Amino acid sequence: QVQLVESGGGLVQAGGSLRLSCAASGIMFSIFDMGWYRQAPGKQRELVAGISSSGSTNYANSVKGRFTISKDNTKNTVYLQMNSLKPEDTAVYYCNGAFRSYEVWGQGTLVTVSS
């Protein structure tokens, strides 16, 4: 069964940190491009950070210098380290895995940043 399971969301004060994890099962994790997306209330889902199967990373301008995406192929897990969090980072964060035309999504984890 193909599955992405996110964890690590929660409530944090502005300036704080959280680390999100996404554990994958049922896919050949090492060949997938992985990404973190977020969707705030009333807004479209947007890409936050991505990491390719080879390890190349890219970030939304709004999170550059504050967020870091990484992965551990031995654990089939992708991470998102979020530092210096701002209230505008409040959203449901989704993990995504993509290989050619196939993609899979996690169920999302809520991150709330209080001011």
C-alpha cells in the first residue's frame, strides 16, 4: 500500500522551530522527487520546498534561509526543518512524492504559528 504519513506539526510561537517528517511506504523512495507543500485557509496550495531523487533542493522565496528540506533514503523519510517561524507560515503542510507522471500525497499536518 502506497502511503505518505506526515508528523511533527503543532502550535509554536513566532520565532520558534518545528521539524516535520514524512515517512513513505509502498514506493521506491530513492527514485522519487519529494516535496513539501502548504495550504493556508482561503489560499491555494503552494510548493514550500523540494528535493530531487539526486538530492538537489529548491525553496519558495518566502522560506529561503529559514527552512531546510532533507531526506534519509535508508529510512524512506523526508524532513522539513522550519526555523524562525512566522504567523504567515500557518498552514496545513503536505508531503508529496513524484516519479514521472505518478504522484502521491500525504494527509497533511497542521502548523500554527502564534504571534
